[in-house]
Amino acid sequence: MVKPHSRIKQQLAALGKLNASWNELEGHIRIILMKLSPDFLTAGLFVADMQISSLITTARMVALEHQDMLHRMNTELEAANRKGKKVKLFDDVYGHVNHLLTCTDILREHRNYYVHNTVLPKSRRVPFLLVGKITAPIDSRSRRRYSTNAR
């Protein structure tokens, strides 16, 4: 049988890991945004104190602008390829960045639920428990408790 204080320690440790991973994700998004920007240093100064919602919006905008620039460059490179020069075209970036940002935005809702205990995600269901194996989702309206099979 797991002692109550031991279980609380496990949950707090899991919450700490979740928060550390979230901070690392935010850092990676900042780096991606700075690398996509025309001026790395200026972008770094702008994004240093941004919250994640603003960071996601800004990263989408910068990635779209970067994609437009790559499209213009690829158009010129295709013209060079037609003249007989072998030039590699630039890959699509926006699709990948947008996918990352969409996933981050979904995770943000769940993270805010666990870290700040504010609002439930749009799905109105708690996505997972911090400790143990999930046997059933927790329905927030009925407040029913399910076994977590924690050891």
C-alpha cells in the first residue's frame, strides 16, 4: 500500500517534471522563432519576456513570412534550374512549425489545468493523471474518482 505522503511526493515530482519540460519547450520555440527571423538578436530581445500565447502567435507570423521569402527564393532557383544549373530548392518550413505550435497550444491548456488549476481544456475532460495508469478518464462534471492503479 502506498502511503499518502509518498503519493503526494510522486505527484509533485511529476508536476515538477512537467513544468521543467514545458520550460524547455518554450525555450525551443523561442530559438526557432529567432532562427526564422531576419535579425536573430532583435528577435531574441523581443521574445525574451513573451508569454506562450504571444510566442505562439508571433512564431506563426514569422514562420509564414519566412515561408514567403523561401517561396520567392525557390522561384528564382527554379528559373536557374531551367537554365541548366543544378540548384537545390529550400524545404517547406511553415507546415512543420505550424504543426509544432498547434500541438503546443493544445498542451498549453492541459498544462495550465495542472500547474495553475485554472480552467479545463476545451474538451472539458482531464486528459491524464499525474501518477499511475489511467483506467478511465475523469469526467469533470460528475467529479467521479477512478482508480489509477498506482503502485
